[in-house]
Amino acid sequence: MNNKYDLIFSLGGSCATASQLNKRGLRFCSLPLDYVFFSHSGTAIRNLADAFDNGFQYFLLKENLRELKGDERGQESDKMQYIDTATQYKWIHHFLRPIGEASSYNQVKEKIDRRIKRLLSFLAQSNRVLAILDTAFDIETEHFQYLSRVINKHYPALEFHMIWLRMNAKENAIKQMGNLTVYYTQKPVDLYDFEKTNFCWSFMDELSLSGKFNTNKPGPISTVIIRILTAFIPIKSIRKKYRNRLLNGNTRNNHD
């Protein structure tokens, strides 16, 4: 099985996916869906497909943002939290001040727009891409199929794959549905999802990047030296993390 991709990115769900990619040296820049949550409506993937189809022109519009209150809020209580009612994505980490302050909204919107442009550029240049998300609730698989059709429509040469980690499931199982792999786990969502040693995320240990988008990628001699030096790191998971980062030029992430 070919587990090497030009780009691996988060589709959201929670911030655990981007965090786990980062811990493994598989996230070399910031993209629009990093650290973004879904509502429990189950329509976020279909809404995201529509966003890809219309060029994200209705994504994160100020008039569609509603403040989250009470039990709707995430754990990061020191920030303003909003749901985009058009997409059902929850933005709990991004807004330092109320969106009524023009500079607050504009700064976040401009940042996310840059990341959208970056993602679309990567998709246009890639041969193989993997998108990953995690949820603790069900999503209709037809929504994933719809997203695949939209991606194929706009990027017909792209080989597009998805992984969905379904937490708090009724059984532990792995199911393959076309280009979608679903990992069902009975484990509930908790803070352990942000630890690299969490077994539920171990499928990422088999993934790697082609290095296509990393301008700092080392040459052949440096590659040999990196492999030799990192071979002395005793813990396999740490060894692979730093080897990935060095071989793919990921020592400095682009977080703008």
C-alpha cells in the first residue's frame, strides 16, 4: 500500500487531527481547517464540498457567524467562539475579540483566506493527497462521496484519499469505502487525543510526505547524513518524527 502523499491535511472535526499531524512532522504549513470543529448536525462535510465547488466565496462570512454560548462553547474559554451557520464549522480558537470590532474579524478572515488560497494551490499541483478528520458522531458516507466528486471535478488528475477516525463508536473496526478509510474506535474523546502515544492515532505512523512542496528539502548527501544521525535516536516514534521533518524540509512551519 502506498502511504506517501504530496499533501496530508486536516478536514477538521476537532483540533486533534492537526495536532497529531504536527507531532509526526506531517504538517508543514497552516491550512484553513486546522483546529476547526464540526457541529453535531453531520452536514459539515457536505457543506465543505459546496465550499470547494464555489471557491469558498461564502466561507466564514461575518453575517453567518453566531456566537457560541454556554454548553455550546469549547474548552478555550478565554477567546470568542463562533459557529459559521452556513458551513456548521465551529471557530473556537481564532477570535481574540468580538467580531463587532472590525479589526478582529478582518484579521481572522484574511488569515483564513490566505490558507484557503494555499490549500487550493497545493491541490492543483499535487498527484496524491490525503485528508483526515475525526468526530465522535456519525456522518453520512454519501457526504464523503459528494466531497470526492467535487474534488475530482475541480482536480481531475488528483488522486484524493480520506481517513475518518470515528471516536466513541459501538465497535472497534476498520472499513474501506472506496477512497475513504474509516477507523472506528470505542475510545471516547479526551485530552489523550493530543498525546502522540495515543493508539487510536497510530495509523499516522505509516504515513509520509513526498516532500514536493518543501523548498528546504536536503540533497542526496545530506539525506544520507540525516538518516545516519537520526538512526541513533533510540525511540522509534521520535526518530521518525525528526527524520520526517529534516528529510522534508519541515524544520520551519509556515503558520501565517
